[in-house]
Amino acid sequence: MRDIDHTLLTISGVSRDIYAHAFERVTGEPPREIASMAGRTEQAIIINTLALNDREADETTIAAFYEGLGKADVELKSRRSAWPSIWGWTPAGTETTAATARIW
């Protein structure tokens, strides 16, 4: 199950922190702006974030950004303990996970 458009989970800024961390890891500088995430794929968010910060979205940079997103969880683990207090299921998320559990 994927939450592409933030209809299943609400995570109060965690995604923005992860993207900012990945951006800085890839470019060496903090981002001036992070792209809107609602209703968008990871690749669209990455490409738009790079463009908003006057960076080229070539294959190498996009691949490095994906890798940076994957490593951000490990590198931000000191903040991870606070994440459960700022995320939660939306009503649609609760309903979807319950339906999925009934199927399995």
C-alpha cells in the first residue's frame, strides 16, 4: 500500500524533513524550497524540488536523490522517536487498512 497523495497518513512535516535532508546530501546545500507533495509521485516531487532550487534534474541527480531519501531515515534516527507523536491515520487510511486486513 502506498500513500502517494497523503490521503492515508498525515505526518506533519516528516516528509519535508526527509526531502530537505536528501536535497542537502545530494547538492551540499539546504533547499530554499521543497515542492508540494500532495497527490504527487516521488519522482515528480524530486524533479520539482530540484527545479525550484535551480538544480538540473538529470538521471544521475535523480538517482542520488532517491538514494538520499533512503538514507535519510537512518541519518535522522535521532528524530524518529518523535515521529509517532506527529503522524496518524486519516479516516481513509483507517478504513483502507481495515479493509486490507480483512482480505489477508
